[in-house]
Amino acid sequence: MRAFRSAVTIGVIAVVPLAFTPSAYAAGGIGRAHDNIAWAESTAAHPTTREVAFGVVAALGDTVDQTNQAVAYNHDCTGCRSVAIAFQAVLVPSTPTRVVPENVAVTVNDNCTGCNGFSYAEQYVVSSNGRTRLDGRTMDGIERIRDQAERIARSSADDATKTSQLADLANKFEALVKASLTRGPVDRDDRDWSDA
């Protein structure tokens, strides 16, 4: 299996289908332990929301179907702001028969005036040659990348700048995972890691 990466950034969606509701959209993925979800929902009561989710999971079994979602959802407010950022690495230790990961970034403004939403999702699926964990040094590096993503989420930069900055972080994220998989055997400090 060859490594692949998928990045999605979607800007403001002004017209919302009536069928969109947080529960209807999320029903397909939220609750599965191997999925990574960043859900930022802003309303008049909570006009600014930011969510950054990072996950590293092993795809065990015959199917690789992990989902990485970033959803920025503003509704029923004026001037709301939501930012959702999701990064996920999926380690594939064997040869699956079905590879159908999903990487989704959605921004919705529903019944909003002057709202701004931003979503970015990055998923990296890679053959891990039997490994199901990354070493401690790699996990520390991923934590630093997460901190940088948090700063980007809080920044007042425009969407194009955020997208560019996050794409740079995605390259670092991928390089860290690749480097970890090329090092020798894992040590006792290795761990599975996900904040989802």
C-alpha cells in the first residue's frame, strides 16, 4: 500500500440545505474510536469557538475506513466566528483489502449575518510495516505541531493565510510520521495517541 495524503479546506457556505443539522451530519462518524473530529459550533450565546483535533490511529483489520472531520458551524447569530482544524495519521500495519478513508472539512453559516467560519482537515494514511505506534520523540513533535495549529486557530489571519500555514504544518506532520516509521524498533515509551 502506498502512502497518501488528503487535505481539504472549504470556505464559507452561505446557503444551507434544510437537511443539515449537527446530529444528522455527524451521525456517520462521531462515536467511532478511530475517527478524529474537530467540531466548532458558534451561536449568539457562544459567538467564538475554536476546535483543534489531532489523532494517530492504527487501522487494524481488512478495512481502512477512518474518518477525519473538521466542521465549523455558525448558526442563529451575528458576527459569529468558528474555526475547526483536524489532523489525522492512520498507520496501516498490514495489507487491507478495502481502503476508503474519509477526510472532510465543512464550513456552514446558517441564519447568520457577518459570520466567518473556517475549516481545515488533513489526513495522512501510510503503510507502517507492522508498526501500530509512533515513538515518544515523534509524539512530542506532533504535540508541538498541535500547539502551532492552536495558535493559527486563534489568529486573526485571513483564510488564505491560515490555509497556507496549516499546509506547512501538514508537511511537517507527514515528515514526522515518516521519520518515526523508518527508525528502528519502538521503545517502551511508544504510545498510541489521539485527543479525539
